[in-house]
Amino acid sequence: RCGLAAGRSYSGGGAYPSVSLTCPLPGVPKAVFAAAESRERFETRVTVLENGLRVASQNKFGQFCTVGILVNSGSRHEAKYLSGISHFLEKLAFSSTAQFGSKDEILLTLEKHGGICDCQASRDTIMYAVSADARGLDTVVNLLADVTLQPRLSDEEIEMTRMAIRFELEDLNMRPDPEPLLTEMIHAAAFRDNTVGLNRFCPVENTDKIDRAVLHSYLSSYYTPDRMVLAGVGIEHEQLVECARKYLLGVEPVWGSGRSRAVDRSVAQYTGGIVKVEKDMSDVSLGPTPIPELTHIMIGLESCSFLEDDFIPFAVLNMMMGGGGSFSAGGPGKGMFTRLYLNVLNRHHWMYNATSYHHSYEDTGLLCIHASADPKQVREMVEIITREFILMAGAVGEVELERAKTQLKSMLMMNLESRPVIFEDVGRQVLATNTRKLPHELCALISQVKPTDIKRVVTKMLHKKPAVAALGDLTDLPSYEHIQAALSSKDGRLPRLYRLFR
């Protein structure tokens, strides 16, 4: 067949006008395809170094890798320090270090390996991550070690960070989407003045107080090898361990290693309560298609930590509640069978949003519902949301439960197609438990959830005081006592709810 094709002429043949489509092109390297391998190749491997640093890796086919350092440190650990240190460290990440004179030098170094970098600080973890060509692993681990343990923290960089944080705080208060602010408020209400209830964003009054000495004091307590995990996806485990020994073993940080450590080991104390912020929301989104003035409410109850067996039933419950905005992305029908769509958004056209969220930490958790509506309908909106909490304790249909479980497994597997997501999953699980549950194990646990499990976790949750966050025009907001009394109605009968709210 190749001989017959040799005599043909092709108008768009380019460099190979006489080669048939059924024949390989001369001089082209042989393609390498991912091969099906044994399950052992996909297990997360963990090695603990002599200084306590954990090195975790996960195999993944491809030319690129994602490697990073996760530190068991965050805003929840700032009880003995100025609030906002973690926010500062997030903004200062990948600035000048002992080896690299500036952020530009770091970016140019990564560019040689097709790399990008990022740092994210949450309530309980700070994560430094780099995605780059796997052949540049040595350079990447060297850079990560330097960024984490040898930052210069110059006066100029700290001043630029102050300006960036002030701008971010202003921007947060001007955004049409108040979800980040409400998340802060609901945590502050649920865990008042302790652990995960501490502010994740730096308060404006603290921006001028945080300097190099304050940062070094905090770093000396929390940036220690036993509180760190070096995680990598898409590289060989032995190679990652070798790099860790080379750059992270026996290295003295810039703040010194001989200081006493004052690590906060407090366990989260759920308090419940309400945080209210009166705010004019009439002009948050001007323009040709402005968002109408809305009042935003978030009501939450304590769930459980991600280390408990009940974490999976709570995750299924959260998926079952679902919800979203009136015009949420994803196309027609996305999530339309979840309870907050069927019972709330489909029946009450005036509600702009009804979404369920589940936040889970090492020692606690919070299941909450965010709702938005016109300020004049706040009372009715709160009544509808509290009713949904009560109805969680009712009957759970088999079809409804199976749909929620399938959707949760689908979302889990789809997210874990992404290499950076796998990296974060590996790092966080190893940081918390020294091991990692693989996706097929999690799917098996999800499949085992029964209606009785949902009812059990909801009954336990409804015995707690609610946490409430309210933002906007709160003239018609029911009192906290009314909301608490409505949630204590376990039978979910509407006449009692109407009497409470009206």
C-alpha cells in the first residue's frame, strides 16, 4: 500500500507529500503511551526523614510534575500572635531568598523548566507548590527549600505586602459576591475567638504591626520539619527522597533553630452564635445588568472532623442538599435534583441563591447554607432555610440518596484528574494522618452510606446551637433566639415556624 501511495500527489502534504496516512512518518520519535500497571504503582508512598519531615509521592503518567511543601500552620494557630501573619506569609511567598535575589529571579529559574509557582494559606495549612518539567526536580526542590526556610523578608517586600493586603481587604468589601466574607463571619460565629474561628484575613489595624521580627517569631514555632510534608505527583519516590535529603535535611532556617517552640495545640470549641454586619448592598454591582440589592444569610451547625467516620455521610448530605444561584453556571439541569433546588429555588422565585457548604478540619466541621434575597423578604428566607435543616432529619429516599452518592463519586474522580488537585490531596492527607486513602477506597466508603447514617448525623447536628452570619440590610432579620427556637423544632411542622418568625 505504501508503494501505491508513493505516486500520488497531495496538495497539503507539507514535508511528507508522498507518505501514506497508513505509514509512520520517517524521523519521528516513537510515541510513548501510558500503560496499565498494577495497583501498587498508584499507591501513595511515604518516607519519614531523620528530622521528622515526611516525603510523600504519587505516580502519574506525564512529562510534568507538581511538587510542594505543606506546613501545618495557618490562621487557627495565631492565638498567641498578631492575627494576619499567615495572610502576610502567603503574599510574601516566592520573594527573595538566600539564593535568589528577587521574585523575578525565581520566576526566570522556573521558566527554564516550564514551571509556575503558587502559595495558598488556609485556616490550618500553608502550601507552597510548583508545577514544572519532571526533569527539573532537583532545581524545584532546592527552590522550595529556600523559599520556605531561607526567605529574606526585606523591609521593601514587607511594605509591598502591606499595600497588597490593604487593597485585597478593600476589594473584598466591594465584591458583588460576598461568599468569602460570609465564610469568615460564619466561622467567627461558630467558633468564637478560638482556632478555626480566628480571622483568616489580616485585620487592617494589624498591617502596620507585622514586621520581620514578628514573622520570624511565628516561623520559629511552626515551620519545623515535623510539621511539614514534601509532596510530589508525577515523579519517582526515590528521586524525591534523595532531593529532600539534599536540600531539607540538616538545614538551619534563617530564623535559627535553637529557640523554644510555643505551638498552639488547642482543640476547636464550637460555641454557636451570630455575627451581623449592616451594610448598604444597593450599589455593589452597577452597570447595564446590575445585581439587585440583596441581604445574605448563612446558617450553620457543627458537623465533624475529616478524621471521623461520619465525615463521609456528611459529605453525601452536603451533596444531597446541593443548590446554587438562580443562574448558576454549568448549563441547564446541573444539580437540579438537589433539595435546595427542588424545595427552595424552584418554589420561591424571589430567592437569588441557596447553596450548601461543608467545611471540615482536623478536629471539627461546619455544615452551612447560604441564602440571598431582597431585604424585605429576609424573615421568610430564614424561615425557609431553617425548615430545610429540620427536614434533613426526615425520610431519605433511596433514589435521592443514590443520586447524591453517584454525584459525589463523580465529582471526586473528576477533580482527581488534575495533577495539582492530586498533589493537594496527597499533601493534606499525609500531613493529617501520615497516610492517604486512595480514590477507590473513598468511593467504597461513599457506596456504603445508608439512609440511617444520614438521619444519625443530622440528629446529632441538630442538637447544637446554630451559627448565623448576616450581611446587608438586616431590618427584618429575626432574632438569634427565634432562629435557635425554630431549629429546635425537630418535627419540622410549618405552623410552629410561622408563629416563631411572625
